[in-house]
Amino acid sequence: MLRLKDPQLTLWDALLPSDLVQLNPELARVDELLEDDKFMAPFISRFDARLGRPTIPIETYLRLMYLKHRYGLGYEVLVQEVNDSIKWRRFCRIPLTQKVPHATTLIKLTKRCGPGVVEELNKALVQEAREKKIIRGRKLQVDTTVVEANIHHPTDAGLLADGVRVITRTVKKIQEAGVTLAGTFHNRQRSIKKRIYAINKVLKHRSNEAYQEVREITGAILKTTRKVIAEATCIVREAKDTLQQQGDQIKGKIHALVQTLEETISRTEKIVTQTAAVQEGNLHLPDRMVSIFDPDARPIKRGKANAPVEFGYKVLLQEVEHKIITGYKVLRGNPADDTLLFGAVEDHTETFNHPPHALAADRGFGGSGNENGCHQLGVKQVSLPRKGKISKARKAYQSQSWFKRLQRWRAGGEATISLLKRKYGLRRSLSRGYEGTTTWVGYGILAYNLHRLATIV
């Protein structure tokens, strides 16, 4: 059951001195921005207002998520900090006589809402800024960055070991749950761990012979993983037969364990396939899995000296005047930047009901035909540096004052990306999967935009 707002504060809250409950200017302005009913609409369309267990008040949830991403707090630390601060309690609309919502409650509600809710919240905030004429959408700059997945550095042997470990752990849980299994399952984690240690010792030599020896050890781990998959597949088949025979007598937790085991086997099989290809000498795999825990994450090569390859998701950001982010898109894989430009302009036109007067982007977006295409979409000034060697005429065109002015403005967008990474969690997503990362990025941008608007007005 949906609860939008909490009843009025208690008598104890009214007796507190004003100095203890007065919010600082930033929180007071954010509180005023979140008071708009637009922010309740995404939740109203997804929750029943009469049936089910009551949710925490949505106004409280929104303010808690702002504090979490504004200050980079974990759920448990967030609950502790709000519980200890009278001002943060007042900001989150939590009376002194009530408990702060538990961390697991916030986690479950965030998963239940998913990326769709936070996307609508960001759109509602941009719409509010438009109505108050803070932004007009006359200028647009587009850029991309990478949000790293919360995974360890992937290696073929390490990924195989992860698959074997998760499969063994899940099979053990199924057996402990009381499911009768006739087939045997051998725990091979110890042998794989010994081979991982052997790889670490061999890599200290840093020679071509060491590389060949590592490939041999990886081949042995590959054979062991195939045996584990074969035994686990038989376990899944037997467990499904048992579930079908006993029917309603089996708990839902066992169904979930069997489903988890099946998914893990599927992911491990993909890792086995790509490892076998590497063993044969094929080092160029187009859709390479880099984690069994975050199967949608991909290697992204950006050409940076300190990080040649990053593992995670590419994010497209659209920024207008006053450094407000009006649009974002989390992308799977590493699509070329020049293929994303037209979509960004069309999204901007849909948001503001008119195309931007000026557009600025870096050289990566300067593909053939992009400049003319943007002019056809209604953009008057397009500041897109061309790739490669340019002619004298093009050099003179890019030396015009308006072109250089837009490029200087675009360079300021790098500072925005840096701020998002340092202060709002866009360096690394602690939520796994494509949907989890999209939700994480969305709340980070929502907190950033709220803070920007609070400081502007």
C-alpha cells in the first residue's frame, strides 16, 4: 500500500528549539523543490494505494536517497546518520518518536522501483527547472564517460574459479534445504585454488615461457570447470524433477536456489566458451563477459594512459546551461560516440519542445555527416571538431569565435563529469547488473541536479 506523506510532526518535535531543527540553506531549498507533487506521480502509477503492506512515506524515501547520494553514504551508514541528526530527521520528515526506516527496506524499495522511477524523477526535476525558467535549453553539450562495475579485474582463470565457487556454494545450499539428490557432486574448489596460486607464482617470472605455462594451467582449470558444470547440470535436472513431484510442499526459497544455479551454470558455460577460444589463440572476442556477478558489464577501451581498459558501462550525458544534466543514458558495451549524437539532439528536442540553438561536443562525436545532420535537426551552431587532418578551409571554420567559445564551454563539462565521479558515485556503481547501474546513475544525477538548483536559486 502506497503512503505518499506522513502525518504531522509530534508534540515532541514542536517543543524543540528552532536552532536545532532549522535546515541549512541547501537542505531547505532541496526540501522546497521536492515538495512538488510531480515527484509523487512515478510512485502512484506503480503502487496500489489500498492493498498490501504500507510503504515508508515516499517523501521520506526521496529525501533519504538524496542524502545517500549527496554524501556518498551506504544504506546502513545513512540510517545511522539520520537517526543521530535532528536536522536530518526533520529534513526527511521523520518524527522523533518514529524509527528511521531500516536499510533493507530502502534497498528493497529501490529494487522494486527500478530505473524507470528515477528516470521519471529526473524528468520531473528538469520540467520544474524549465517552468521556473532556470534553464531554457538553448545550448547543449554531449559527452560520454564510463561507470565502472563493482568487480575485480577479470582473468580467464579467475572467472572460471568464480563460476565453480558459486556453483558449489549453491548446490550445497540446495542440499542443506532438504532436497533429495541421487547424483553426486564433488567439491573441486581446493584443486582450482591451488592452480590459481600456481599462476601467481609463475607470473613473477615475466617471460614468454611463463605465459605458455599460465595457458597450460588455465587449460587444466578449464577441464575441471567442465566437470563441475556437467555434475551441476545433473543436479538441476534432479532438483526440477523433485520440485515437480512435490509441488506446493516445496518452499519458494528452494525454487529460487534452483533458478540461481541454472543461471550460474549458463554464465559459467559462456565463460568456458570464451576461455576455450582464448586458449586456441583468439584474443578478439566481441561480446566478452568480464564478471559472473555482473553479466552485462563489458570491457571498454577509452585510450586513457592510466586506465587503457575499464570494465563497466558507458554513460551518455547531456548538459545545458548552469551545468544541469537534462538527459542520461546507460549503454551496454562500447558504441562509438558519433553514433549517439542524433539521439541526444532528438531527446533534447523532446524535453524542451525545440532543438538547441548551439551544440558542442568533442572530437569523438565528429563523424562524417554528423554536422550536416544536426543542422537538419534544427541546430543553428554546431561545434564539432573534425577527426584527423583538416583542410585550411576547415581550420579557418573551426577558428571562428563562436566555434571556439562553444568548445571552451564544452571543456567545462569535463569538470561536471569529474564532480559526478568524485562526489555522486559515478566512478563505480555498487549496484550490479544493467538495471542496478542505471538506477545508481539516475539517483546520482538526481542528487547532483537538486544540489545545483539549490545553489542557483
